[in-house]
Amino acid sequence: DGIGLLVLEGLLLRRVGVDGRFGAEILGEGDVMRPRHDVPPTTTLSVTAGWRVLAPARLAVLDLEAARRFSEFPELTGAFVDRAINRTRNLQILMAIVHHARVNVRVHMLLWHLADRWGRVRSEGVVLPLSITHSVLADMVAARRPTVTSALSELARMDLVRPMEGGWLLRGERPGE
């Protein structure tokens, strides 16, 4: 009961599947979640959902007592609603990305989208310090892992994405620019 869980640090992957196909989102610092409410009770589809820790995480439990305490500070309610809405907007962007026909374009867009939140600008490009596997990227761009590996090789040949220790280096222009 209460509000849910607040990610204080770390990275979590939420995977949802229907009929053996999965979608995924990454949650990090500041995201609010309610893991017991992963699958809507009204769906007629056979849905599976699960969580995976990508980087050690600390979570704050926002139970009924926390909600009662927050009631003394109404601006906190708005802040938590903002976080929930931002997560919805993030999912909308992920949906738009997976509608692109070419997997290399999807992967390139996804990495830049993740860089908007976690990236750091350096002289050599934008460093995305997320150690995410080809398999995780595949879930996020609605593709198979071998196809994502080929797409990453193509992006590397074009000098747009380069794997590096603990993440990725993004170079050149953002997709669509």
C-alpha cells in the first residue's frame, strides 16, 4: 500500500512479454514504481512481467506512513505525479522508436534517448555510462539479439557508436538531425 518504491540509485530493467515477445524499459534514480502492479488486472492477454537489476540499486519504500507524512507537503504530490508522467512519456518515445523499420536506426535512436538522461558530453562525443547488453537493447528496440549485434557493428563502422568500458560512446549527430 502507499505510493510505491522510489529508485534512489542503480538501474533496473522492467520486461513485459506477450506471447514470447518482450518490451523493456530502464528505470533509474528518481523513478517511481509499483512492482506488484506490473500487469493490469483487466487484460485478457497472457502477460508476463519481471524485473532485473542492471546496476546495484537502493530503493526507498513509500508506504502508507510515508504518504501520510507527504500530505503535509502538497508539492511532493506534484513531484511524484511529474515522475510518473515522465515515465509515461519515456514509454511513448520508446514506442515511437520501435516503429522505425531499420534496427540500426532504432538502436541509434535508443542510445541517444538514453543519453538524454544518463549521457555526459565529452570532447570525443557523448559517453553513455550504461553497461547494457545486446540482449537488453534487443528487448528495448523490439528486435532479436543477433540483429542488434549486427546493427551495433554497422553503427561502429559508421563511427556513430563505439562500445567502451562500462558503456557506449556516441559520436556524430543525433538521429534525425
